[in-house]
Amino acid sequence: MSEVKFSKEHEWITLEGDVATIGITKHATEMLGDIVFAELPEKGSNVEKDGTAGVVESTKAASDVYTPVSGEVVDTNQSIVDDPAKINEDPEGSAWFFKLKIKDTTELDTLMNKEEYDKFAKETSS
Amino acid sequence: MEIKKTSLNKLHQSNNAKFVEFAGYEMPIQYSKGIIEEHKFTRSNSGIFDVSHMGQLFIYGDESLTEELEKIFPLDLKNLKQNCSKYSFLMNEDAGIYDDLIITKIEEGYLIILNAACKDKDFEILSNLLGSKFKMNLDNNKSLIAIQGPKSVEILNSIINGVDQLSFMTGNWFDSDNQKLFVTRSGYTGEDGFEISISNDKAEKFVENLIEKGAQLIGLGARDTLRLEAGLCLYGHELDINKTPVEANLRWAISKSRLSDGGFIGSKKIMNQMQDGASQIRVGIKPEGRLIAREKTKIFDDTDKQIGEITSGTFGPSVNGPIAMGYVDKEFSKVDTKILIEVRGKKHPANVCALPFYKKNYVKGVN
């Protein structure tokens, strides 16, 4: 599996072959608070880099989930729809959102590595 | 304008509060455990709420004050016993609501608890209506602390002996730590609880004492989910100047004895609506599934006609599902009516349901 990369919209992404797994970061869940609702893209649909690909809602507000790369949705994580609290528990592990068959792996080049993201998250939240 | 802080601000900070601005005050929205944990703790144990931003208006006067206040509020104040509280409204001539409030008869007059965002305007309106005949004090030297939840009575009674003898919606003066405190048995969560009016310089120590006895600080986030589960209105959402108490389904708060003769501001409109019904009415709404319908979500019937709008909506931690309140046309206000709510451009099924969503645990009276 590839190195984990991060977007400015607080998504993480890993790549295995041409299939990317995408979720939201721990930092994002801490900003959102208790997540009580999740909506995922439809399997088989195509999503575009930086476009919306889902929704999460906390007790306070709704937020869009964006996809950091383009591709076809090949799998979604139904368990977080059934139990959204899982997203707070394990956001960067078992509570992934969707998997994409990606077209263009160079789209990952513009994303941040862990160190860059941690710095970005710290700067933008203070 | 500079943001105002309550006397508990430092305590909130040291308890890792996340702050928001609310009605010009820096207030804690939540602490480190988060809204759901805080909500559940209040339901099962005892939560402390800093509600010092709310207005504590003391009006002093003789019997003529009662007469004057009856020209304003739709209450039978002449028969209200000392230390008893009533929920009521400050209205305009069209029965539009300036504010909702709790009024308590005290020894020399009345204490009125007002919403933070409305208190200054309320003071102005009431000053104009009452003239200079009565002494009015919107007391900024006092904090207001609410303690809510099943263990609150035991915890508070260990600090202020005797509060366990209060019935729901009554209050009294108590001595504690060399000062007189006014305590009412009331609240905004659907739980048994109390509100304590205490001087600013003693508030922090008092709350620290409550924490030591096992109560925990709860933020405005959980206060909102708690009150929504209890089916209680929030001014600026369910209530505003364009809504009347009848439309808000709060006719129970209007004293029956005042309906025959009227004589209070807005009485004409109220009496008409009591007879003919209002065209729109506040209801409870449960979206199907887990979908959350926030404030301003439009409500439709199955012919695509808009029939109302959501005024508050969230996830109810004790109900374990989405809950909302809103206004719908009268013919759709019956419990179990199927309606559609439009969220992110799509219509989803929902049901009109009875309030409260969560059953109350109020203590009615003490044996």
C-alpha cells in the first residue's frame, strides 16, 4: 500500500494498485465533534477531483466530504452509515468512506504527506 | 462591540471548553467529552449549565404592579402564590412574541428570567409599558446556574440544604456560604433540576463545589439537544415576532381565567386564534432513517406543495435518532401525518409526531 496522503479538505487517501481508499482525518473528526449521520456516493458513480462525494453531520452541523482524486466508486463503507459514531472512533482506519478506481495517479502528487498535513491542520485550526 | 464573558469564563477555559459567540457572550458550546456524552450525562446523572447570559429582571412594587403586569402577560397573576413560577410571553398587539420567559412571584414583586438575546429590548419594552412607577433591575451582578438531571437534587441539597423540598416550578430564598440565594426548581432539559441565582463573585466557587460532588459542566450544544428532545421551544427558532403562542402550540401557558375578558397585550388575536385555530402550528417531526433536517428545511406534502418549514433539527442522543420541530399547515398537524422534507435537493419521508420526543422526569411535588 502507498504512503497515506492528505488533502486540504481533511481527507486521507491510500492507494493499492489503481484502487484508492478515502476517508476523513482524525483532525476533521475532532473539529466536527460527534458524527451522527453519513452519506456516501453511489457505487458505480463517477466522482471528480475536489467534487463532493458525501456528507457528514455532527450534532451541530452538516459538512460535505470531498474526493481528493477522480475515479469510479467501486466500494462504500456501509458500516459507517449504519453507525456513524464509528467515524469518531477510528477515522483513519476501519471508518473509511469509499474506494475509487482512479484514472490518473498523478492527481495524488498535489496532496500533502503526513508531516505537511499535520502542520497545515495545526495552522488552519488555530 | 466587545464580546461579554460570564463570571464562569475562566472555569470554562480550565475545563477545555470550546467557545462560541451567543447573544454577544462568549459561551461554551461543549467541553472535551463532546455533546453526546454531555447530553447522556445530564440524563443519567447531573449536568451544570452556565446560563448567566440570561436576563434576571427584578421588578418591585405593590399590588398595583400585579395589575399592571396582568395588562402585559396572559397570566392570572392575582392568584399566583408567592414563590410560584409561570412560563409566559412578552407579546406585541398582534400576539407576536418578543420573548418567552419565566416569571416568579417573589416577596416584594416579581423575578422574570429573559433570553439573553432579548433581555435589553425586553427591558426597554417593559420600562415603556410600566413607566417609572416601579423599581426595575436587570441585575448584571448575578450569575445564573442551572443544574439538571436525576442526581441534581441530591448534589444541590448537600450544598444548599432544603432545596429538595421545592416543588416543580416553585422557588425560594436559601442561605448558603453567608449569602442569600434564590433557587427555583425548573429547567430546560426535560429533567428534574434547579436554577440558582448567585452573585458573580461567588459563582465560580459554587460551581467548583458542584463539580466536586459529582456534577459536570455541560455546554450549549447539549443544552440544545436536551431541550429539543424535551420538545421545548428556543426563541429565535420556534418563537419569534411573527409567531403567536397559539401557533406555537403553547396555549397551555395562557391562563384560562384571562381568556374570557382578555385585557392583555395581544389578547384579541389570541382569543380569535383560540376559537378559529391558527393556520400553521408547531409540531414534532421525525425524519425516517438517520437523516437530519436542520432549521429552514422546507416541508412538502405528496403533491409537491410546500406546507411548512423546520425550525430546529438535530440528532437526539437519548432518542437515538433524528428529531426536529417545525411549523406545518393546520391540516398536516395531526400526529402520524406523512410529510416530505427537502434535504440537499432531495425529498425524504418524515412523520409528524407527538412532543416531547423524550419523556419528562419532572418532580411534580414533594410529599
